[in-house]
Amino acid sequence: MFLIIVDYRKPIEEVERFLAEHRAFLDRHFSRGELLCSGPQQPRTGGVIVSRATERAEVEAFVREDPFYREGIAEYRIVGFEPTKCAPEFEGVR
């Protein structure tokens, strides 16, 4: 499993221009069961994506498809982790 930390590098107006395309990109991956959740950071300086991927190369390929990456809007930090404890409602993701 991987956390993908997205940090905006361009003004929010530039982010907004590509937000619909970015969300459609995420929707495609959610529909394939590849993602668990995503959303904006608070304050809105980027976002966080939780991926079910098991290989870092898979996540790196995912990032390269993101319109925010393509347009140079954001930088990405990929953090792999293995959940060992979760709330009961999340037991199925381990």
C-alpha cells in the first residue's frame, strides 16, 4: 500500500484549471479498485491519495499519468507502508 503526497507547485488558479481532468483521472483508478481514498490537504496546498498498489513502479506509473504531473502543477512524494493495525471498518484493506 502507498500514500501519495501531492504538493502544489503552481498557484491555485492553475490547479483549478486542471482539477476536473485530475478528478476524472482519479475516478478511472477508483473504478478499477486501485485507490482507497483521496482528497485535498488542509490547508489546500496539495492532496493525499491512498493506493492499493503493491509495487512502487506501479505507483510511479500512476503518477506519470496524472494531469497535475503532466502540467508540472504538483510534485509527488510516494510513501510505501504495510498497515498492521486498522479500525474494524478498514480491516478489509490489510
